[in-house]
Amino acid sequence: MSTIETKPWTSETVVADLERAIHEHRLPPGTKLGEDELGDAYGISRTIVRAALLALSHRHLVELKRNRGAFVAQPSVREAREVFEARALLEPRTAHSAALRMTDKDLALLQANIRDEHAALDAGESGRALFLSGQFHVEIARIADQSTIETFISELISRSSLIIALYWRRRAALCETQAHHALLDAFARKDAAAAEELMKSHLLDLVASLDLHNVSQPPTSLREALQR
Amino acid sequence: MSTIETKPWTSETVVADLERAIHEHRLPPGTKLGEDELGDAYGISRTIVRAALLALSHRHLVELKRNRGAFVAQPSVREAREVFEARALLEPRTAHSAALRMTDKDLALLQANIRDEHAALDAGESGRALFLSGQFHVEIARIADQSTIETFISELISRSSLIIALYWRRRAALCETQAHHALLDAFARKDAAAAEELMKSHLLDLVASLDLHNVSQPPTSLREALQR
DNA sequence: CTCAACAATATTGTATACGATTTTGTTCCG
DNA sequence: CGGAACAAAATCGTATACAATATTGTTGAG
């Protein structure tokens, strides 16, 4: 946990801190997020913690069970499909818009992002690499200058991180940065149509790298899981 | 206000009640939502009210100003454009999916919705008609069996209601139900391509019926608004 | 009379106390 | 020894008290 008690933690900063921890798989799906525990860790009262957990539950990153507590969400196979369905509707067209508005500064930012992701991978910081990989997509929405869509994509990216934690099947890990590289090239050429197509196939590749027909549903209850 | 104190109001029911009131324009944009006031109205403590307001702020229906309180949101022209941009990405394709999954029961529900909207209009209940008109769109997402996208569309519909309250320009009011009728026909024929196109143009018509180039921004501050 | 400074009031922000529910641990009967 | 009933503990749900901040009202000097 973050444990730096010198900071003035607010509801929003706690949300951001927890969201990043979840996104980086430092808090795996299913992790219990006790209110007292979090309050002690951040040095704040349960009031703030509850507001943060409520916010995270609205983003579907945390599941609140009445009188049971908060847990890092465990998206179902169904939900996983839906998330990528939504991404497929939003992201390709957003990449198209972004390509048309792309500035040199934006390009540099995206390039830096890819570089940092490479560095993180080399350093064995796979969590940080995953986070940066997601940021690449959010950044595109920001460049497209569509903050409303950006909010949706940002949520979907974080949820995708949970989905990856649950359903990722081992494969070539470099396909990610390859796809981002190709996108960057299209952006550099201001080729909006190519960017849209590349994003579309990138998302299809992502889904294909998941194991979603598997019946190993994240156990809703231990009882049910062990009764087989 | 709702004032029925015999009900066991929970955070969620209060959110639903307030959201509907906002959607039906009983709580116009800019309305101050005092915590004590709401707590008294519903017969609950500020704790629950705050949770509800927090939820509504996450849906961009309420704006929270630090140490100032909660207000019904006043989407900017910029935000209005973004909301309809997002709807344009999500809804046509969702209508396509819905057409393919449409059952007779679903058709009946949509038909009933249109009928109720007509009835509400005839009865002069324009707020209720607007709400039902929005429900038509949410229902399509539900029929498409995409709950994640449905959540997004539901939020966008509610925000659209605020946008209509602020930027609607007088016009033929029946264009709405006409478009919904046409959609229903396409659904009945299971003509997914037609449904997709009809939804696309319906959304374009909606945007066209708004006055978004107008400079009469909802005043961010009274000072600024009166200094002209 | 105008306006700035200050005081009073109202409202939100946060912490904490207490009650409700669930979970865990123990006991006692079969 | 096994299991159900009960007791204890932990945790969440809600209300309330108090502090922080903003707004409003008043006063007094110029």
C-alpha cells in the first residue's frame, strides 16, 4: 500500500492512487479493500475512504457488497466481452479524429509513452508497462479533444486491465508495443483512415489474446467454485 | 420535491429519484441542491444525500463545488457537442445490434413507450414525455444486450436532457416521435442496416434542433454574465 | 453616502460514535 | 467425534457533532 502519510490525501487523490494500483495489478481482482485498513494506510477517516470506494465502484473497478465490504472487481467473461465491444465502438473513430488533430508535441508524447513502456518492460516492471500501455489509448482520446469520450475510454481501459489480469493467456508480449508503433506511424503521417483501421485490428488482437470462452468464471462464491 | 417520507429511501433510490426529476426538468440546470434541504425532504441524514450527490456528479448530472454545494449541472456548448459526438459513436451501431436481437416482446415495449410518450404530450406533461423519449434510446441498448454500453448511453441520455433544457430551440415537437416510429418500423422488419442509418440521422436531427453556436453560455459566474 | 473591514450566519468537509449485519469462534448436545 | 446453536468479534451502514469555509449582514471611517 502507499503508506505515505505526509501527503494531504483527498478523496480524489485516493481514488487516483487506488485506481493506479489496481491498473498496475498491485491490487489483484478480488482483493478485499477494508475501510479501516485503507483509512489507516492513508491516515484518513473512513468517510473519505468510503467516498473513494464509491467513486471506484461507479467506474466498475471496485465491487461493493452490502455489509460485506469493497473488493477489487472481477469482471465476468460476459463483462469482458462487453468492455471490448464498447472499446470497438469508441476507439477506432476516436483514433481517426486524433490523427486529424495530431501535433508534433502530441506525437512526442506518444513516442515517449512507448519508450517508457519499453523501459518498464526491460526493468521487469510489467505492472507499470501495462499502465503505460493503457495511457497510450487514453492519450489518443485526449488528443482527439473529446473529454467525454476520454472519460469513457479511461474507464474501459482500467477495466481492461482487470480483464487482462483474469483472462490473459501467455503469448508474445511484444505484440502490444508493435501495434502502438504502427499507430504512431499512422499518426505521424496524419493518415486518419489508417489509424482507425489499425486501432480496430489492435483491439481485435487484444480480445484474441484473451481466454474468454473458458468456463473458469471468477468464482462468485467459494462454495460454488469448490462444489464441482 | 418528492416528500414521501414513508418510503425507506436508500442511496440508490434517492439517486434514481433525483435523476428522474432532473431528466424531467422538474429540477432545471443550475438548481441548488442543499444537503440539509434534501435530507429533510427525504427524511434521511446528509450521509445518504452526499452519497447520492456524489453518484450524480460522477454521471455529470450534478456539479459539486467545493464548500459551495451541489447544483444541477449546466453543460457547456462544448460539452453538449461532445455528448452528441459520443452518442453518434455508440447508438447507431447499438441499434444495429438491437435489430438483430429484437423479439416481439421487445417490439411491444418500444411501441408502448411511443404510445405513452404521445399520451404524455397530449396531457401536457412535456417533462414526462422527454423522459420517455430518452428511455426509448436506453431500451434499445438493453435489447442489444450490452449492459456496459447501456450504462454509457443512459448517462448520455440524461445529460442530453440537460442540454435540451439549455439549448433547445422551438421547432416542430413531433419530429421526435416520428423518428422513433421510423426506428420501430425498421426494428419490426429486423432491418439492422436501416435501423443503424435511422438512428444516425435521428441523432443528427437532434443536434440540428439545438442552438449550439449561440454564445449565451450558461453563466459560469454571475459577475461575468452581467459585465457585458 | 460609499466602501472596506469585520462579525454573524449558513453550509459544506471530516471525524467519530453507535447500531446493524455478517463472519468467526466456541460450546454443548446427540 | 460431528454438527447445530449460540456467543464474540469484526466490519459495514447511518447519524450526528464539530471544524473549516463561504456567504451574508453590519458597522464605521472617509
